[in-house]
Amino acid sequence: MGYEPQADFGTPEVRADTQVTLTIDGRSVTVPAGTSVMRAATTSGGAIPSLCATDSLAAFGSCRMCLVEVEGMRGTPASCTTPVAQDMIVRTQTPRLEKLRRGVMELYISDHPLDCLTCSANNDCELQDTAAEVGLRDVRYGYAGAHHLGQQPDLSNPYFLFAPDKCIVCSRCVRACDEVQGTLALSVEGRGFASKISAGQRADDFLSSDCVSCGACVQACPTSALMEKSVKEHGKPERAVITTCAYCGVGCTFRAEMRGEQLVRMVPWKDGKANRGHSCVKGRFAWGYAHHQDRITTPMIRESVDQPWREVSWDEALAFTAGRISAIKAQHGARALGGITSSRCTNEETFLVQKLVRAGFGSNNVDTCARVCHSPTGYGLKTTFGTSAGTQDFDSVMDADVILVIGANPTDAHPVFASRMKRRLRQGAQLIVIDPRRIDLVRSPHVQAAHHLPLQPGTNVAVLTAMAHVIVTEGLADEDFVRDRCDWDEYQDWARFVSDPQHSPEFLEAVTKVPAAELRAAARLYATGGNGAIYYGLGVTEHSQGSSTVMAIANLAMATGNIGRPGVGVNPLRGQNNVQGACDMGSFPHELSGYRHISDGATRTMFEQDWGVALDPEPGLRIPNMLDAAVDGTFKAIYIQGEDILQSDPNTHHVAAGLAAMDCVIVHDLFLNETANYAHVFLPGSTFLEKNGTFTNAERRIQPVRKVMEPANGLEDWQVTQALANALGLGWAYTHPAQILDEIARLTPTFAGVSWDRLEREASLQWPVNDQFPDGAPVMYVDGFVRGKGHFVVTDYVPTDEKTGPRYPLLLTTGRILSQYNVGAQTRRTANTAWHPEDVLEIHPLDAENRGLKEGDWARLASRTGETSLRVSVTDRVAPGVVYTTFHHPETQANVVTTDYSDWATNCPEYKVTAVQVTPSNGPSDWQEDYAGLTARSRRIAAEPAE
Amino acid sequence: MSGTQDRLVYMANQIARNFAVQGEAVAIAATARHILDFWDPRMREAILAGDRAGLSDIAAGAIARLQASP
Amino acid sequence: MTTEAVIAEILAAHPREQSALLPILHDVQAEFGYVDAAAERIIADALNLSRAEVHGVVSFYHDFRSAPDPRPVVQICQAESCKARGIDTLMQAARDAAGERVRLAPVYCLGLCSVGPNARVRDQLHARLDEAQLVSLVKAQ
Ligand code: SF4
Ligand code: SF4
Ligand code: SF4
Ligand code: FES
Ligand code: FES
């Protein structure tokens, strides 16, 4: 397959009800009204030379290259800014136009270095193409005008460079940063011939500017002025494979552009429905971990964790593992065995791991890392709406009038979706932010929240109840919707509950610390401002009231009629790329795929017949229960795929104790992660670039992941699981994940219509895909709720038992940052560390001053469970009494301090509230130093491979 | 928190506290149902067998109900 | 007053709207003789624009300088009394004398209203100026 960049139609697609027919160069062309002449020409097979236009940006009309003649119109209008009209007659190629275009081209070329043959953009340069198109051979102005020649390139960004001498000042980059990304980091400095592109202010380079390295400008640049360094390094790509990002729940699709087995660059795929051609720094640039030297590609085993690792063959590793598992099963029974699926692996891999546990190990002790992030979403939305998933697609935000963001930080955690949201906000939608911290969305260029409710961490339910109080008592509820769609009696119970004066914003202000007037105004805006859409994240779920908060959100949406059409809804922003998928695939100990309870006889029978084994009808252990049981001596072996529970789960000491008590810990991962310090078996994993399968993003969109290179470890992850199953005698014989997907579809009603072939054809499908929704469901509950009537649940505010006091007077809350991902195993092994070299503690100036702490000082962060040390950043983003940090770096081990309090319904850990004390310190804590020692010891690999 | 029994009691009480707003009778039934739906049988057995002194009224009611019809 | 405080006063005199950017920049330029990177940041933050945007505007117009003007300055009062006493009629001559070499900066009242037209060079006040005196004052810089 030859390399073709994706077609560029010059100006964005227009959706319109009316069609217009015109004639271009003698061809009759029909397009939606409002389309530009340029797009009409290019989509119908013609080509108009252009430089400043690209279809991701609004037409600008500055380069004068795209001139055309229109019958009855004077002069030569620019085709990019001229809309089509009925019966218009357009000519794009005439001697006059040729002459004009050549003249314009000469001006550009006169100020451009003529080293095309050695330029890394050679043959992938629109300037070069356009020059050829207009037949430019020699330049009359000479090359003396040279305003930009000889300027030094800006190499500060780790991933792309800016070479001003190649720049034609078309401003596509500036407009991409403004319109697509919404960061507005670039400007045109100066004017006329002296103008040039500048990042930030005069003394800035790209790295010191506001640039977040999303790459939109690089993609928009027609020349090699902005270009990926990897293209310079590896050469031009030769082929492209469409695949899906393995970082976050947005699920951006990319063209992985390859040269041989070498990935040259990832370019966002314009036809991707989740990302619509945009990306963030992680998906686009942070894939270098796939080739990192730390990656382990040979299986390793050891008798006990105090020994060094021994590198062995796959056969030996699998035989060793199967031997241990069988022995434990014989001695302690099936319920002593369990597994953890990964939200980073594909649906097919996840499905196989839970199948291995249920059908092979014979227990239901399977859980997933979603336990620690979105399990309350599953519980809460299933209880209220009947389906454990968000209600909308991402496009829906473009129809929202009021956007309520609660406990989420989209610009850092879901950047591509945040860019869409910001675009909508710039168009005039209103924003309400409920978050203890002043996240960037509250105020950033051209975006300003109408209301920010900086609540006390842990009081989400109280705030939402107070909002409901305002809505009900002020008569703002949509009772027609409620009567029609929901259980009216339940609604009335709920309405009575929230109307209680004890639930008024004024009464609850003492608890929430949110000014009542502000809360009232926010509630009114959400209820009456038009389409109201709620987006929430881990700041909702990771609390002891996580499930209650999810239900309180659902109540609010139902009470205001904000369900069942574009622009509204309840939308969990999923953390990892395949959290939705992992949950869908039956990764919870009480549920089979499609959220059906294990005690449901009919469902279980279906699986038993398909798999040919009897299944345990009782729910199994959740992750924290597995660890408890391990300490008690009744849980002995665990297979962990693609998760680092030691770093990501709360109360590190407790996790370590649980792991240390087990006889067989199998870690299946890319790197010797922190959990592997306690492992007996290490099975090397494969990256998303090395395997086939599917991921399901936060909008329930199932998208293919495609193998673009051979796995460095020799096997795709599903093959490893299958090999382990077969070592245990299960006799699986899948040859492609498509067969696993068929099995999922066969056993899961909501996936009935999904197949690999269909995904190959249609690129993505939003479940449910079945007889009722043959093409999937972008927006759910258009015609009513799955469970019949929407269910209002009275959600009492039950405060957490984690309380501040004299010893631990501050509340710690945790989050993540744009450039890093979760525990950072991947991003820390890329140049993304340029932006986030270590975890820091944000503290309010008052609290800092009381403790004698200044910006950059080391501080000791202590809670009842443990302590760690990190540097402080003094900022009023956090309120007095609240401190904040991220958990991307193992050196910090932020989870050493988090407690084992958890959500009442799902045991999702309460990461977002820990009572702490902060005091000055000299450097890393004892635990950090001990731990560093342990890590070094347990990572030893024997020098002599035992073959 | 120390010991598995303490932890189970804590969990049961926490579930009960969140259902309490629905009134005692409903809350007892809901708590029992929740434990049945989400707890591994060994955890249920342990709490049935263990010391119930720390249980709240609703949690104790739910455990009693589970004992009556497991 | 600190630079920040002076800019804050200027900002307070304008609506917090993006359309106020140019008038604000003109005031800052008039006050300090330049709009530097620090001022760009403060203004960007106040109007909720990006600092790149403000920088783009500042660099686009020749009216704005990005660093202090190294030229000598003659501040000439343009406020009511001095206007009434004829400062406007002297300005053309002053401009001719200044050329590109000397910067003429407007000020609004030097506190000597009864003896205008007035000007100031560094800490030195000059009152009752006529055309010849003003021209020689400018030339002397
Ligand atoms: S990489 Fe993204 S944020 Fe940075 S300048 Fe380009 S478009 Fe703007
Ligand atoms: S860097 Fe590229 S996109 Fe930006 S103005 Fe220059 S040529 Fe155009
Ligand atoms: S990390 Fe998320 S937002 Fe970034 S490219 Fe990947 S899927 Fe898209
Ligand atoms: S492409 Fe139309 S004016 Fe540049
Ligand atoms: S008006 Fe000129 S000094 Fe007062």
C-alpha cells in the first residue's frame, strides 16, 4: 500500500437541509447549502490550488491562491470564502487565473529556501505541490526578499520543531491552536513581510509558551515549518494503519504512519467520530514507551520474591505457572484463585481473562481496575437508568446550552473532548464547574465559568441535593417529562426529601462551604438554561458516597428532563481507554458480560453451555476483598493483566501485605511495574501497536485496534492468556480476536450486532447494537429507559468517616495532569516528562505560610496510613484547608497516604478525601528510601539466563 | 481498621447507613439484598459467624434476615 | 506605585471586555512608554485572553513598543488649563524639533495650572512656555 495523506477538502463540512446545484468547470455538482466553492470543487474530484485553507479550519481567505472566476461576479473571488449558490457557474482553470496564481506563488517562493530535495517534507509539502500545480518554474523577485531565511529553528518541544525559514505565514497553525485546540498559544508577530509565527510572547519558545503539544498546528501546517522530529529522524512514512489510542477514554483514532516496522508518527484520523481529527500530546506523541529499554520481552519466574528473576522460555514460564495454580487449587480450592482485568487491554483480552478465571480457575474472583475508578458509575447508572453507561456521544456537547462539569478536569484528563467542549463554550454555551479546585476550565482564555462551586471535598451529595432542593422548591422541575418517563411516586418521594429545609443551600452551606446564592444561581441555570449536559469524572466516583453521587446526578437530569436527546444527558468521563469496555466484558465479580448478575440462572446457563463448564453462581471477591482474604490466608494466587495495583490502589501498605501473603502472583505487563516486586511470574505484554482487538470509549463506541508491528515479546496479550489457559488444559483455539468478539456478541445481547467485519466496514459502533438498535445508539433513552421507568433514588448525604482533626487538619484530594497518564508507566518513559517531571503538592498560600513553606520546598505529607515527601507548589487554585496532588510517579507513592475507606456500594476507594498534615521536610521519607531499596532488590534479573 | 471481621462489620454498617434514609424496613431489606448481590459467600459466612456487636440496627436486621433465608 | 498597581488602575478604568484591549494598550503605552512582556501578561489575564494573543496585537501596531524607549523624554501637559493656555498651538513646533530623536509624552496636569503651558523633563518642571522656549527645551535633550 502506498502512502497517501488524508484528503483535504479545504473547508469544513457543512450540514444543511437544503442542497444546492452548481456547475464547476462544466461538471454539475450538488452540495449542502453553505458549502464553499472550494469544497464543492474538491469533493467532486476537482482541485483548486490553496495554501491558507484546510478542512479542519474555518476559511480565512488570506493567501489569494484559490482564486476562481464566477459567471456574473466581478473580479476573481477566493473559492475558500465564497459559498456556493444555486446555478452558479464556476471556472477554476483559466489563463487569467493561472497568471494570477503564479504571481502569488512567486512571492511565497521568493521568501522560501529552495532546498526541497533535502527537506524532510519533500513530496509531503503543500507549498511544493501548489507550486507545481500553478506551473511555477522560476522566480522573478530573486531570493533577496528573504525575511525569514536564516532564522534558527525552535527545537524546544520534545516532539516537533518549528523552522521559521520554511514558514509561509499562512497562519494555519495559529488558527488550529485557536479553533481546534482552544489553547491560543500562537500568534502572528509583527505585520506584513516582517510578520512571523510566535509561540507565547517575544522571549518564549514553544516549550515555555502555553502550548500543550497537541500537535494540531503541526497537522495544519502545509510545509515543513512545523514538523514532527520523528519524521526527520526516521524518514517519510510509507503506509498508514488506522488504530485507536490506548491512553484515555476519549478513544481518539489515529493513522499510525509506518516506515517498514518503524512507527514514524501518529496522525489523528479525520474520520474518527470520537476525536474528529484532533488529538492530545499523549496519543499523538507519547508512544515511545513501546520501544523503551525497560520493556521486558522474555518471560521470567522465581520461586520466591526474595530471589532474583530467572529468564525462561514461554513454555517453562507457563508450565511453572500452571503447576502452581493447579497445586493451590487442589489444596485451597478454586476460590483461592482470582484475576484482574485491565482497562488498558482490549475487550477481547479482558473477556478472555474473566473467562479464564470463571471457567478455568473456577471462581468468580475477577475484578478490574475500574473498581478503583468508575465502579460507582456502573452501580449508579444501572440503578437509575438501567444501563451502566453514559447517555450521549461526544458530538452531543455541540448542542448543549449549559454544561455542568463535576469532579472532572477535562482539559487535563480528557483533552480532546475538552477542546470540543471549549469550542462550544466559545460559541456561547454556559458553564458550571463543581470542583474543590479551580481547574483550568473555570477560567482560561475565552472560557469563563458562569459559576464555580468550590465545594469541600467529600460533599458532592450535599451540593447536588441542595441543587435539587432549589429546582424542586422553585418549581423548575420538568414534571411533564417525569410523569412520562419516570416513576411518579418515586419522584414525589424524592421531591419531598430534597424539599426539606435541611437540604436547602443555606442550611448545607456549613457543610459544603459553597455560598448558597451561588449554588442557587447554578441550579437555576442548569434547570432553565436550555439543554443541560452533565459531565463527571473521578471526583464524583472516588468517594465513600461515589455511588450516591452518581445517582444524585441522574436524579437531577431526570427531574429537569435533560435525558434522551442531543445536547443533554449524564456522561461519565472514563479514565483509561477501555474502562467502559472492561466493565462491559464482565470484569466484575458479580456480573457476566453486559452487566448480568452471576446469580441469574438463564444467563449463567447460556455461558455454561457455550463454555462447557459449570460456573459458580455466587459473586466473587473484589480487589480489596481479595487482598483482605490473602492476608487471612484464604486467597493464594492472582493473575494481573496490565495493572499496577501496588501503585494505583489505595493504602499501598495494605496492598503490599496482601500481595506478599500470596503464593503465586502473576504479572502480565510491559514493564517490571511496582506490583511485580511481589510477583513470582512475569509474563511480558504487548503494546496496543502490536495487537488486534477493540476498545470501547466513554461514549460506548467500539473501535478497532490494529496491529501495526510485530509484538516485541512474540505474543499478543490475548495469546498469552490463551497459552496460560491451555497450560491449564482448557484447550482454547482462537486464532484471531475476531473470534473472541464473535463469542462476546453471541453471549451478550447489547453486543449482538457487533463483529470485526462490521467494524472494518463502519469503523465504529456505539452499543447497544442489536435488533432494537441495528446501527447502535449515539444517544440513549430517546424513547424511554431500558428499565421501563426512570428510577429516582433518594440519596442521603452520609459524610465520610475520614475526618480532619488537630493532627491531620488538611484535606488531600488527588488528580491527574495532561502530559501524564495514570501511574505513568508509559508516559514516564517518554519525553512527556518535559512537562511533569515529578508529582507536586498544591497548597493554598495561607496554609503554606502557616507552615513556613515556600514554592518548591520539600514537604512531608502524612495521613493516618502513611507518609511521603514531595515538593510544594503554592497556589490559590486550591481553597485554604485543601491540598492536591497527582499520582503519576512511583517515587512519590501518593497512595501511601490514601486510606482504605471506600464507596459504600462498590468499594471504589476514596482517593479524593484524605485527612493529612503537611510539614516542612528535608527530602524523601524513610518509606520512599526503604521502598527504593526493595525495588532495586526485587528487580534483579539473574545474569545467567537459565536455559 | 484491623482484621477482616471488623472490616466486614464496617462495610455492612456503611451500606446500612446509606439505605437508612428509606426507613428501617426498606433499609433492612435493601441492605440484605445488597450483601447477597455483591459479597463473596465467604464474606457472608464470616459476618454471619462472627461477632455482631458492632453492627448497627439496620445492619444487624439485614444479617439476621440473611441468616433466616440465606 | 508598582507597575502592577498602575496597570491595575488603567484596567479599572476600562470595561473588562476584549474590545477594551486596544484602548488599554494605548494607556499603558502612554503611561510607561512601552508595553512589555509583564504588562502583556497582566492584561491578558484581566481580559481572559491568551498572552500570545495580546502579544500578537502589541507587535502588530507600530504604536506599541515592547521595551523602554531609550530616547530622552519631554512630558508636555495636555490637560484642561494648559490647553486653555495654548499648548496645542505649540505642539507642531515641538514635534518638529523632537523628530525621531526625542520622545514627546503627554501628561495630564503637572499641578502648575495657573502658570501653563507646562512641561517636565526628568524632575525639572518648566512653566510659562512659549514656542521658542519649548523648542529649545526639546533641542537641549
Ligand atoms: S501543539 Fe497544540 S497547543 Fe501547541 S501550539 Fe500547536 S496547536 Fe497550539
Ligand atoms: S508554521 Fe506552517 S502553518 Fe504556521 S504559518 Fe508557517 S507555514 Fe503556515
Ligand atoms: S489520550 Fe485520550 S485525548 Fe489524548 S489522544 Fe489518546 S484518546 Fe485522545
Ligand atoms: S486558500 Fe483561499 S485564500 Fe488561501
Ligand atoms: S493643566 Fe497643565 S499643569 Fe495642570
